[in-house]
Amino acid sequence: MSLSRQPVVDSTTAPLWSALAFFFVMASYYIIRPVRDQLIGALGSASLPLIYSVVFLVMLLLTPVFGVLVARFQRRHLLGWSYSFFILCLLAFVPAFLAQQQIGARSLGLVFYVWASVFNLFVVSLFWSFMADIFDSGQARRVFSLIALGGMAGAVFGPLVTKLLVQLIGVAPLLLVSALALGIALALLLRLSARHDQLPGDPGNVAIGGSLWAGIKELWSRPFLRYMALLMLFGDGIGTLAYAMVADYAKAHFSSAVARTAFYNDLDLATNLLGAVMQLTLTRWLLIRRGAGWGLVLPTVVNTVLLAGVAWMGGGSLVLFGAAVPMLSVMLVVTRGFAYGMTKPAVDALYTRVPRETRYKGKNFVETAVWRFGDVLVTSAVSGLRALGWGIGGLALLGTGVAALATVVARRAGWSPDLAPEDSAGRDRRDAPPA
């Protein structure tokens, strides 16, 4: 398959339109995320392994469906059909929420949680597949961190909209607001696609073709995808371990729901601020000057150091800016900040150097089905280890080992032999790390 690329129609405005589209994509999801999370209260956290198992099975069932869409439809039709499906689903849930008393919070909560999880993964994965299709690798390393910053702004804006409107209009109408935001995102993406389709030789106006199972098959045949799948599992493991340890800390140190809510709100704020600063500074510099591979390696090294520090200090605190800050809080904020602020833009930049079928089918399978398989695997494992009496030190030590393995895999993924050479303004092999 050809990897030839054409530059975007306007290298100045296209990144801005893309960032705005991603803003509305993330705002749409984060408007309904509190709705999803409040419903899970009717089920309890003990149901999460079951819920993740259902989500994983749904992802597997949708993989061949998405493969058919990718194989048969042009890019703009793929975007239109996929996003329109989720918009219609949001509209269909409105009467269901109005009839919540008759349906039952438990049943509605299970269905909506599963659907919202599928919605989030598919719309975000498809968005970045499209970005990797219209930008070459040199452009991606310059602008993907800025586009991701637009999404982070949407992730902050969405909950603010929900907080403002839920008291005024109730829960069900929030789904209409979310659908409107996703519709605006779709309009912006179709505009971008139409402008790019006008370029001579652009592949976007031709269906990709190929097998509907290509996403699964390429996981075994393409080294880069195997590395991405492993990194997804390792990253999921580290994130779940960090979340579990912080949850235990919060339970032990905060007795009221208000105090716990404020604690988690501070963590989210610090994470988003760190991610935004990184996307504007270190990430963009690193991707441009050293290449996207280093954007995978550096976060895994940082994770290894942080988890080793937690294993050593346990529930101790660090003094930052004159205040005592729990080491667990530092670990969670920094690991998440690096994941959102560096790893994600680097991963998506690397996908510009694979064939279009891999860019859509393989990437989608890794970022949906493999991710949710990781959720099932990790939540079950953590629950089992905690039942055996593993504490913070043991879990952190295990996480240190996982992060060290992730560093090895990240090194191989960033310089995988099946990646195409860098485009103009890219780095050559002299920038590869020593073997």
C-alpha cells in the first residue's frame, strides 16, 4: 500500500480547524461523562470487571463492522456514518433517561456506561486516524501536540457546561447538548476532508478496501502494531495501579465525600495543567527536534522513576512549593500528564508512517478492543492482588517492573523496522538512540 502523502491544503488553518474539531469531540464526551459516572453509583465498583468485560465483547463485535465501513467507504463517508451513528444514539437515549424510573437506574446505567465507553474510544480513535491521514509525519510532530491541546480544552469545558446546565435543564437534555457538540465536530471534520480531497492524488476519496478483519490480522503480522498493543496494555496497567493506590489513600485520609471530591478535583486540575504545559513546550520541542520515538520513551522512563519512588516512600509526602504533597498524588498527576501531554501526540504522529489500512483498522483495534481487554485483565489482577493483602509498596514495585518493560517496548516501537522513513523536516537514523 502506498504511503505517499500530500500536504494539507493550508498548513496554517488546517491545524486550527483540527484543534477546534477535537475541542468539540472531547467536550461532547465530557458533557455526558458525569452522567455516565453517576449512573455507575447504582451498580457499585464491584461490577466494574463485569462492565469492562461487556465493553470488551462489544468492541470485538464492532471490529468487523468498522472494518467493513473502512473497506467500502471513502474517508468523508466513513466520518459521516460513524459520527452520525453516535449522534443518533445520543438522541435515542433522551427518552430513555426521561423514563428512567420505569426502566430502572441499574439497567439504564449498565447500557449507558457500556455505550459511552464505546463512544469515547471510537470517536477519539477515528479522529486521530483522520489526522494521521491528512498530515505527514513532519507536520504531525509540529502540530499534533497543539491539536491535542484543543481536546484538553474541550475536556475542561465539557464538565463546566454540565455543571452549569444540569441544574437548569436536567440530565436528559444534556444529551442533546452533547449531540450538538459532536455535530459541530463532524461538520468541521467534513470541511477538512473536503478541502483535502481536492488535492490531486489524495487517497481520501478512494475507499481503503482490504479485509474487514485486517485490524486483528495486522496485530500479528506488523511489528509496530504489536508494540502499540503491548504499550497499551502496559500503560493501562500502570494507570490502573496508580488509580487504585490513590483511591486507597483517599479512603484512608478523607472521611467526607466533599473532601474526597475536592481532592480528586485538584488532581484533575493539576493533570490538565501539566498536560497543557507539556503540549505547548517540551512535547512539541521533543517531537520536532528528536522524533516521535522519544515521545514514547521519555514518559516510560519517568513512570519507572516515579513508581520506584512510591515503592520506596510508600504513602509518604514530598515538600513542593512549601507544602507537603503525597507522593501518590505526584505519581498520578505526572503519569497522567505525560500520557495526555506527550505519549498520545507521539503515538498518533507515528501512525502517519504506516499504510492507510493500518492507520484506520489496526489503530482502531488497538485503541478500542485491546484497551478494553487491558481493563478487564488489569482490574481483575489488581482486585486479586489486593485480596491477597498487597499494599502500596508491593503494587508500586510491580508497577516499576511494568514501566521498565514498557521502556524497552517503547524503544522498539519508536524505531520499528516497518515504519516508513520520516517525511520532510523529519529526523533521520542518526537520531535513533544507541542500540
